[in-house]
Amino acid sequence: PDLWDRMVQYINHYSAYIAFAVHTGDYCGGSQEAYTDFYSACTRCVHPIYNCVGNHDTVNANGPSSKKTAHDLLFNHKADWEAVFCPVDNAMSYYKDFPESSIRLIVLDLYYDIDIQKKWLRDVLADAMEMGMYVVTAMHEPSGPMNDSFGVPFHTINDYEGLLGRNRQVPYEPVIADFIADGG
């Protein structure tokens, strides 16, 4: 709560220059039992704070939880977002256009409906290119040293690599790399 309040106080203080913020995951901390509804319990923000789902947001004390549970916790304050969500139940991937800046913010979910999202992302990127929009992508990625192998900033070699014995590729990187190669 203290960190949330500091962030919101900063946004509120500079509200003339900041239109929104993106919380990039692990809202629940260690697991869903650690969930606090910061939107209701802490300092109110004058602008929307958009959420990404993180790996800790998808688990409870018994292991992985349902997608609906994660969605209900993280996306219960989206009424004023004016975002377009991926067309699946309990979607946590969405985009938000800022036409005055020709920017499209795309927030991706790394944990559910990957194949559906890849197709959706390809379509959303093609639409942005057709409209002449710049694209900013956001997603939760477990931390680790950066390895920009695709020319896309999501790819990391992280502490899971040693545990799994393999390099972990984010599934959206090739889609974004294609968008960039096509002039996006």
C-alpha cells in the first residue's frame, strides 16, 4: 500500500503531464492470498492505472488458480479504461488507443490463451499499422538479465533458464518482430 500510494501521489501531482500508468504484474505479490484492492483501499488516482497479469497473480496457496479468478482480482476496476479486450472469456490482454498521439498501447497476457492472443496481436498490430499508429507493448515478464535476440524488448534469459535447462522465448516476440520488419 505504501508503494501504491507513492506512485499515485506522483501521478496525481504530475497529472497535467501523465494520462495513465501501467502496473506490469505481480499485483498480488506472492500469491492471490496477498491480494489487496489498492484501487479501493489506497489513495485514489486521478487517471487510470492499467494492469498486466503477472505470474504471482495466477497462483494461490494450492498452486495455479483459474483464469477467471485472476481476471476478477486484477480487472475489477476497468470501467473507465476504454480498452478493447481480446475476444475471449476473462481476457487480460487488451489495447488502448490514444488517437491524439497516434499511439496504441497493447498489454499482453503471458499465462493464458497464448495461441488465440498471438492471432489477436497480429490483427491488432496490422490495424495499428494501417492507421499509422505507433505501438507500445507491455507485459509481465519474470525478471532477469535482458537478452534482445529478436530486436524485441520482451526476451529475457532469467533465473528460470537454469532451472529448466533451456532458453525461454516469449511467444509474442516473433509476431512483434514481423510487425517491425514490415515497417511498424
